Amino acid sequence: MRVRSPLALIRPWLLPMACLAWGSYFAFHAVTGETGLLAWGGYRSEREHLSAEHTALATRKAALEHRVALLDPKHPDPDLADELVREQLNVVRKDEVVVPLHPGD
């Protein structure tokens, strides 16, 4: 009777088991990985959050562009120029009354 070595018993199963382990590894990461199926829900909520933030920033950008347009050196808006001068130089006219909006100002 011929005795087979343990390696001879394992050899026929070695390649299929290696392929199964390799495929399982990639299947696991396809589901639970950083860009896997489970991460899609997080991406959807992050996209909604970023979309709302983009809308808010676009609105703010439009307001800032409008304000910059009012500061055109060729034709400045007199009201905005007066507001900026008063704010930066901290001056008022003699007939005006200053009402503090914040306690401690």
C-alpha cells in the first residue's frame, strides 16, 4: 500500500482555495470598503449636505459680487461709500444719535 504525503492530499485543493480566498477578499471590500455598497448611503447624505452648502455659498457670492459692483471706482454708490467711511473711521454727524445694538459696545 502506498502512503501519500500530506502535501499530495492538499495540492488539488490549493488553487481553488486560493481563488476562493482571493475572491472573498475582493467581495468583502466591494461591500464594506471605503467605496463599497455600504458607503453609498453616506455619500448620498454628504452630497445633500454639500449641495445645500453650495447653494448658501452661491447666494453669499452673489451678494458679495453685488457689493463689489457698488464699489466701482468710476461710479461708487454714495450710500455704501458713506457707510464704509463711517464704519472704518468711526465717525458720526453732530445731529445723529448712536444706538448700541450689543450690550457693552
